[in-house]
Amino acid sequence: MINDLFKLAAGSALALSLASGPLVAQEAFGEWDADANAGIDAAEFNTGLGNELFAAADTDSDESLSEDELSAALGDQDVPYDYSAWDGDGDGIIRESEFLSGLYSAYDVDADGSLDEEEFGNFEAAGFLNM
Ligand SMILES: [Ca+2]
Ligand SMILES: [Ca+2]
Ligand SMILES: [Ca+2]
């Protein structure tokens, strides 16, 4: 019984520390901000995010996202997105580069080409890094 309580407490402490925003967020922010100018530009974002999120979203592995794939990947995260706006070249499919820049601009709320700590915090809070 005491043992179980202890496990429970240890478990929730772990959950708390995993979910704890500020410290974790700052760590990732610092890691992604390669030139340490307190802002994450699109190139740093692409490097930080890598291709795992796109690959996970591209469920049929055709190197592009259909509207259904995009909505399945982002719908739960409450990301404001517009499929046709993200489809920069208007060919009706979203490629990885379009996905990355779409996601980036969705979080670069003031559209200054840099994710500051608050904007990045919103991105992190959406849980993409845990997918
Ligand atoms: Ca930077
Ligand atoms: Ca696909
Ligand atoms: Ca910004």
C-alpha cells in the first residue's frame, strides 16, 4: 500500500516534470535558436523540427499531405491552418517545405520571420515535440 502510494507519487512527479512548461520550453528554445539571437527563424525551425512530424502526418508515404492527412495531423492540435494557403505553389498538394513554412507562419503570430520565446512556447504547448 505504502509502496503503491509511493509509486503513484513518483509517477505524478514525473508527469509533472515532463509537462512542466518553462524549463523544458527554454531548453528547446535555446537548442533550436542556433545563432542565439533570441528568435527562431524558419531555417532554425526546419532544422529543429526535422522530418519526423511530416513523415508521421504523411500516412500514405507519398511525400505530400492531402487535406485529410493535414487535418488528421493538425486537427487535434487546434492549429489554425488553411490548406490552400499552405499550398504555396497551388498544385493541390502540400509538400514538406510547404508544410514547414505553413506551420511556421501559423505560430509566427506577428509575422516578423522569427519565433520569439512566447510564440515558440505556444508551438511547444501544442505537443508536436512529443508526437
Ligand atoms: Ca535565431
Ligand atoms: Ca500523403
Ligand atoms: Ca514572431
